[in-house]
Amino acid sequence: MIEFSHVSKSFGEKNVLNDLTFRIEKGEIFTFIGPSGTGKTTILRLINVLELPTSGSILIDGKDTRVSERDKVALRRRMSVVFQKPAALRGNVFQNVALGLKFRNTQSEEIQRRVSEALGLVGLEGYAERKATTLSGGELQRVAIARALVTKPEILLLDEPTANLDPASTERIENLILSLSEKFGTTIILSTHDMVQGQRLATRIAVILNRTLGQVGDSHEIFYQPKNREVARMVGVDNIFEGTVVSNDAGLATIDINGTPVIATCSHLQGSRVTVYMRPEDIIFLVGKDGKSSARNELPGTITRVTPMGPNMKMKMDAGITLVAIITRRSYDELGLSKGASVYASFKASAIHVVKNEE
Amino acid sequence: MNEIVDGFIQAVELIVSLDPEVLEITARSLLISLAATAVAALIAIPIGGYIHFREFGGKRGLVTIIQTLYALPTVIAGLFVFLLLSRVGPLGFLGLLFTPWGMVIGQTVLVVPLLVGMTLIALSGVEKTIQDEVISLGATSSQTIWTIVKEARFAILGGVILGFGRAISEVGAAMIIGGNIRGYTRVLTTAIALETSMGNIAFSIALGIILLAIALLVTTALFLVQER
């Protein structure tokens, strides 16, 4: 439905997007994740035809977005945008939410009905008469979402939609996004820096790094099979090692990482130079060697660093190679772990993602 | 000194007793300047909107010229319109010289640049994010312009009030184009100029007080609008 083909965008001398090619299908929830300032907002503005690409082309239903002003308005009327910092116009909440319908010359009874419906969806019943410019950031964000929904868009563009919201409102908005997708088949395109939100909502995820596309895929591909180091770092794959395949027995390879042998499932042949990726959540610790474990890898070592992270503990372990692991605080306590403790790091051969290095 | 004090006392009497001539001159001043301001607003706000929303060559230069015309001397505006409306001028056939309508034209010429400039300032005071929001909500170009102008309405109204202040307080154009004809084109400022030169200090002071009162009202209105 939306097709980017070698799209680049510069503002004057400054290049903000470089050579993006991807396709968003109808009915998808498509998420852009990436650090701030990497051009996610510009991508949404390009889709909304607020900007045109400097080079390359954007097709919406097969038609280029470089069209007359009138046709741009027609395209925009199929979509709605919730900007990262929504703007409040003068007047009350009702008038703000009704704006898109007013532009479409909707009948006033219909406007009345749909505005109160939209305010209900975002949990702002009774806010209609409030002055829009006096709302808090979170309230304004929800007004902006209501304003976007009221026109029943085919495509909904959300730029960091929950950045200003408390956890309860965030959950409400996320559920709303999912139900819009299910009930109306709305194509939803959002940007977020929150990996977990991306994972919770998205059918597919695009990682934007250094002004270009790092990787596109479903959440499993993005979080467990990163294409390269940059994507891996971005999505929290903390264990990244260079190694060489020393043997491969029907898809079960032994990889030498600086003298430490690791067993992984992969098809790369003996002698291949590879990069090995593993999520910190996929490592578990054992105090003694456990013969019963199905994990192929059990590396002995010492815990060198412990960092509490809410309900989890992040640990660094020296096992010849430095591993990063995240375990729950509960298992940390039950195992009686601490800095300096000797443990075995256990992980499955299938938990390791192996990518052959480009020559 | 006594003369001035006497003048003041008589002036207050003239105002309090609702002297018919004072009232008539005041009413005419208000009508002419209000009409000029209204016409100027109808011309200047769309021009301001056009300049703000359109990109064209020489935009910067045009804005500079408009800003220079803020200080257009009233006698020059008067002279210009006088030449236009005089019997031999291009608009002479309209027969508007030495009529209140001619004065409205003169004051309109004075107010338009100021009001275009104020409209430009008001519109650029509306944040870019609001314009993006409006466009992305599916507004056509004219809906966008209208919505942004409405968004800037208080600032634009401030400009309108300022324009009215310029119109009612000017004397040059009113004198040259109107001719200060008693009972027909005589307004507060031209009457003060004439009565003072004739030694009718009390009458001048009375009109002066009224003019200042109007100025005070205008300033207060401007203040209230900007408070919004």
C-alpha cells in the first residue's frame, strides 16, 4: 500500500534520510524504532505528504506522492497523524477534535456524535468544553489521538504516541491501537524509541539507524536475528562476538571465540568467519554443573558486575569471553548469586544467532 | 495661564452640556475612521495572508517596503489621494474630493501598510506545528489560511485597533482631502487645527480631550485584546 523506493531527504545541506526502500502492507501495524534524531518523524511526514522526497519515490496505492495540491489533500484525508508534540488550537477540546470533520464539511449532528465517541475512546469524556491550551501534555496527547481517530482514517500515523503518557494511559492507547487494527483493518504506522512497545504492537518493525534502514522484519527477526552489529546493539542484543566455525556437524556448529568454544545451530561451513549474537535474557546461571540441562553450552566463569534493573538483574560474567546476562531478581536471590561468585552460564545452541561475515 | 485654565473649564462645559457641534464633529471623526479601518482591514488582512502563505520572488523586499510605509507621512498620503481624486486626476470623475468618502480613501491608504505588516507579524506568531497539524487534518489551502488567520485573530485585531488609532489621530490627509468643511468634512483633528489658529482655545481643548479619551479607549481595548 505504501512503497518507499530509494527515498532520500535533505533539508538544505543536511541529509536526514538516505536511500530507504521498504513496503508497508494494508492493515499492518508497522513500527519504526531507532534512536531520536534518526529521521523517524521525517518518514511519517513523507507518508503524510507534508514533505516530498529529495530523491527516490513514495507510492501510495501505486501512485506517486508528487501530485497537485488538490490530490495531496485527497491523500491526506485518507490518513491522520498524531505528532510527537501535538499542537492545541485556540478553542475548546470539542472544537479541536472536530477540526478534521469540519474540513471535510461533515454535518454538525454527525460531528457532535463522532467527537463524543472519539473522546470516549481515549478516556476524555467530559473534556469537550475544556480550553485546549490549558491541558497537560498527556491530556493533549489524548486529544490529538481523538482528533486523529474522529475522521476514521485508513492509515493512522503515530509519532511516539505514548511518550507523554503515564503507564495506565499508555496501556489504554496501545489497546486502542490494537483494536483499531482488528476491528477496522486500519493500517497503523508508528514510531517509537521503546523497543518493548514496538514488540507488543507491531506486525513488522523497521530499525532506523544512521539515517537509513538497518533491518525490516517481524519482532522475532529483529530481536533475535539482527542483521548486523548496529541493529543488534539497538535492540538490546548485548552479546556480540567474532568467531570462526571450527566444525559443523549437520547444522550443529562449534564456533571458536577467542579460544572459548560455543555450540550453535547454523549452516555455515568450517572455516567461516562469523559474528555471533545472543540476547542477555537467553542465558541462565547454574551454581553447579547440571547434567540434566538440554542446553548445549555450559561455560564456567565468575560474575564481575551486577546491576539491578527493576525486577531483573543485569550481570557481566567472565567466562573466557565476557557474557552479559539478565535474570530475574527472584532467581538471583534463590541461587544466592553475588559479585565474584563462580557459576556456569548455560544457553541453548538455538539461542545463538550466527551471521557470516562479509568478506 | 488663566486663559488655559478658562479653556479647560469651558471645554468641560462643552462636553458635559453635549454641545451639538462637538458631538457632530466627534461622530463624524469616528464614522470616517471606523469606515477607513474596516475597508483597510478587508484589503490588508487578505494581502497579509497572501504574502505570508505564498513564496514569491521579491517577498523580502516587499515586506521592507510595507514596513517603511508604516511611517508614511499623512500629508504625503493626503497629497497622493488628492491628486488621484482631483478633477484632472485619474479618479476625478468620481467627484470624491472634499467629501467624507474621499477622507475614508485617504485614511485607508495610511492604514493598509500598517495593517498588512501587523497581519504578517500576527501570522508568523502562529507556530509552525499548528500549520502542520491543520494541513495534516486534511485542510485545503484556503481552509488552512482561514484556520491560521483565525488562530492569529487576537493579534490581528490588535493591528486593526492600532490602525484605527492612526486613522483617527491623523490630520494631514483629512485636511488635504476633506478640506475641513464645516458640517461636512470637519473632523476632530482638523477642527482643532483650525479653532486653535482662530483663538478658540476652549473649543480646541474640548475636542482634544475627546480625542485623547478615544486614544485611551483604543489603548485599553488593545491591552485587553493582547491579554487574551
